[in-house]
Amino acid sequence: MEVMGKLEKEEDVKDTDMKDCKKRKYQAYVLSDEIIFYGILPWVPIKPLIRLKLICKEWFTRISTDSLFKSSQYRRSVSNPPHGLIYKGHYKYVFFHTTSTRDLVGLPDLNKYNVMCDRRHMKYFHHICDSSMLASSNGLLCGSYYRDGTEYFYVSNPLTNEMVSIPNSNKLEDVALAFEPLTRNPYFTLVARTRRLNPNNTTDIGFLVYSSRKGIWEVSNAKVRILNLIGIFLRFQIRSVFTGGKLHWKLGEDVLWYHVEEDNAGVVTIPGEKERYRYGEIGDLNGELSYTNISTQGDIGVWVLKSNKTTESKWVNICCLSLKRVFEYTMKSEIACERTLIMKLAEASTYDLFRRPIPYEGGDVLMFWLNYKMKEEKKEGIVVSYNNKTGCLQFDHQSELSRWEGPLLSYTSCLVSLPKLCNPTSCESISNAIVG
């Protein structure tokens, strides 16, 4: 009996050891929540990430409300080019994909921004109901609308379906948006430019600043004097870019900048020969200001503004592409039916009226718009994409992009929640119900 008891005890010990071994082996294959939520899921593209919220309640809560997870997700995506461009199409706003992962990026619902204005107001030159989207910054959109005779500026995150509205009590003509999601307590800033004409053909530019942390408009101490220019305050024409802590506007041959935190401003001259590179587009290239243009010789040039605390700002050319050579090379490899189109595109690329550069903001693809019919009354054109790695051209005939129809707004999907306003008495928090 004693022998049998010892054998049973030995078998029990062996069974326990086997269970512990299997348990340790199983645990080796199980990833911790920290690795899953902060090491793996932030790399997942937006569209499948939204679907993963339906797995369980914990995943829904983490993806929807965890600020640390949202910051990790945005930090992974900020080094990539924007997901697309938003601009005014023929009858509504259009989202144009600028990346090859278009099937993995959720489309922002732009239809609600076309119907926000009740249109029961007098016509104002600075407010056009169908061109009311004004700026974008790191996943947020800014625009204007009229409701019950009052104009409002709105700030919205299309992905989280959040929106706030600020009355335009100062009757401001234009406004730009700054938003940095990676700070500890994210907040957005609206910056409006003011002007005072001088008798010596110059203009003094000042700034009015609204911060969601304070909830009020404040007059900035920064002032800049520039030469008089036509159209620099048309809110539906000027593109603003927030990068490196500064807001930038291209005004003729100069780039005006305003530092949001330091409350100072200045002007930087555009690169290249002024007459050749006057009509260009500024953009955000990995946290630095970029400038893209097509010269009269049909060359695409891309510059980056390099600056730090010890040296002055300096433009550095990072790309120069001859469209003439690109079209000649493509002509030799394309079928006969495409050669006529390529010849027209090559000719249109040498005229300012029939071309429009698209800001380069990262990746392997350079894009530009050309009106190959070369008729001023014909707005339609095509977006041409050139891949620097493969040397291939692609044509998009359905872009609805034209030469003069408003600014190009870069858009990157961002899960970071819209900052709450500090002073609710000076503004009105609204949801997507405003479009109803």
C-alpha cells in the first residue's frame, strides 16, 4: 500500500508539472495588452482599425477613448504622406487619395459640410456657401457657415464625428487652423490675419488668435509689414499650412509665418527665380515647410525650408524633375492612343494658366494638375502622378480639380479627440446634428 501511495503521489506531481509546463508554454504565446494596444494596433490603418473596435467592449473603449493609444496611433501615421487632399469640386467637396493604401483609409464624410449653411443671409464677398471650408491641420477641418443671420467658424474631426462652433463676432475675413495632437494636453488655435493699409504701398499685417484653452479671441503682439498684394485676404483662395509650430501663408513671392506658442511672425522669400517660381504650393514635409512649383520650362522643383535655433532659415532643393524628359520617355513606351494625350500634356505644362502644382508632402509620387485642352473657359483637367522609383506616369481624369477653385487642404485621419473649449459662454459645442 505504501508503494502504491508513493506511485500515485509521483503521478500527481508529474501531472502538475505537465500542467504548469503547458500553462507556461501557452502564456509564452499570449501577448500582453500593453504590446497589443501600444505596440501593434497603432500600426494598423484607420479603416480596419475602426472595424476592430467591434471585437469586444475593451477594444472599443481603448480605441475610442484611450488618449495614450490615440497618440501612439497618430505618431505612427505622422511620418507618412497625408491620406488625401480636400478641395472644391464641380458641385461639392472632393476627397482625392494621394496614397496607394486608399482601400485602407476611411473616407471623411464631406457631404455634411456642404449643407451646414442655412443660406438665409445676405451675400458676402468673403463668405461663399459652396466654398466655406477654410483650413485643415493634423486631422481637423475648419470652415464657416451662417445660421440665423450669424456667421460661425467650426472646427471638426470627421473621424470621431466631433465638432465645435465659434461665432465670428469680429467679422474676420479669413482664419487658419493649428493643431498639434502629440502634446500632453492637445488644443487647437485659430489665427486670423488683420490688415492696415499704409500710404507707401505697404500693408501692416496683425493677428487675432483664438485658443481652445482660453475660449476667447486675443490680439497678438506680432506685426509684419509687406507690399500690397491683391487677393491675399480672400479666405477661399489662400492655403495655410501648420508645421514646426508655425502657421504659413504664401503671399505672392513671400511666405508669411506666425509662431503659435512664441507669438512672433516674419516673412521668408520663396526659393528659385521669382518670375519662374511665383505660382507654387506650400506643404508640410515631415514637420518642415516644403515648396512645390512648375517652372516656365516645365520643371518641377521641390524645396524644404531648413531652420533651427542657431541658424537662419534656408531653402534646400531636394528634387528637380524635367517634365519634358518624362513625357519624352513615356512617349516611347506608351501605346499610340496615349501619345496624343501626352503631347498635349507636355505643351500644357509650359503655361501658367493650364497647370497647377500639388504640394509634395512625402512619399515616392509627385503630382500636378494640367488642363490639356488649354482653353481658359474649360476648367476640367487631369491629375498626373509620377513615381520617382518606377518612372511611371498615371492619369486621373475624375479628380474634378481646376486651376483656381480654392485651396488644397491636406488631410490625415486622426483618432485624437477634439479638444474641449475652455469657455463655453463664448462658443457653442455642437455635434453632427447641426446639419439636420
